[in-house]
Amino acid sequence: MPTFVFKLFKFIPKDLFIDNKSKSSINKAVMNFLSIDCSTSIGSLFVKTKNKTYNKLLQSDKLNNDFLMKQILDFFSVNELKFSDITHIFVNQGPGNFSSLRGSLATAKGIGLAKNLNISGYDTFIWSCVKFFNQEESICSITKYREKYFLKNYNKNLKKASNIKEVSLEELIKKYNNKFKVVPKKIIHQFDKKILKLKNLHIVDLDHKELEFLALKGLLDAGLIKPLYLS
């Protein structure tokens, strides 16, 4: 067992652990989950349980491993939540800063192991597309990382239609002007204004609640969950 995951166990209060009675009281027809997003400098935590939702923004200088675990525990304590209130953990795999992604994935896996929770990964590409499920035949999801633009294509059922590829500003303007495109609102300040003027461009808010839909459709990664790193 990795040293970091072992250390996580020590900091989780006993009353937050799942026991058989509390686990059986959860309504299995409703997906109750914690979502962790540390893909950008301003991260976020989100919990949905018993048809109620709770969210918290994470300070950009508090995304390292130790502070993230503390913030999750504080978040649960302030909102009088217990880990027995949830059955799933969703964690953003990127793209983003590799250290932050790796730390958030390690934290999620540590909590999942300690409390026997299901863990699934998602990325910002598919998260940006969820609002358009079964609406467009082809969707181009675009993001920017380290001054480079990256694109991933999906079909109308949000199945991957291409691998992630780097594209230049000129290529986006010439080749993708008429394509149906989505970009996450929280990073549009990084985009060239020429891109924001393209046709069929949709700027979307990333909503943690919509991750439940992706999970129910089997569109989250449930196997080998690792950071999505773009060089």
C-alpha cells in the first residue's frame, strides 16, 4: 500500500467510516457522490446526497495532498456530512497540473479504499459535452493547456470519436469553424478572441450534478484511473 494512501487513513475520523447499518440505509436508487475537481488553479468539491447538494471552491494554493484531505474533512464537517452518506467518488483526471491531478486521484483512492466506495474518473473534455448528449451527431470538445489547444471528438452518444490531439489556432479557425464546438466557461479567458468568435461555439458551465448522468450512462472511467497529462 502506498505510503500516502496509508497516511490518509490516519486522518479520517472513525465516525466518518461506513458500517454495514449506515451503508444499508442509503437509497440505492439514488446516486450519492463526492466529486473532486483539481484540474485548474481554482478547484472544487461537490457532494450530492439524499437529493441535497453541497459545494465548495478550493483555494489555488491549497491543492496539495495534505491540504486537500483536510479541506474535504472540513467540508464534510461544516455541512454535517458523513462518508456513509455517499456511495461513489468522481474525480477529474484532467487535463491540468500533473501534481494537483495526481494528488487528487491519490486522495480519492485513499478515501475509496478506506470506506469501500466506488471510484470513477472523468475528464474535462466529456464533462463539457454532457449537455448535448444525443443532440448533435458530432461534438468537438476544446480546451487549452500550457498555451496549447487540444481537441477531442465525440459522437452524439458521447462515445469517443477521436483521440486527443493538439491543434493550432490557425487550424481551429480554418478547419473547425463550422463544427459544433464546446469549451468550458471557466477557462475561456485563456482562449484567443478569434476562437470565441467562431460559428457553432458553445461556452458551457461545468456542473458536477451532470456527472451522475455520465455515470449512469457508463461514460466514466471505472478501471485504471490516472491523470490525463498533456505535454
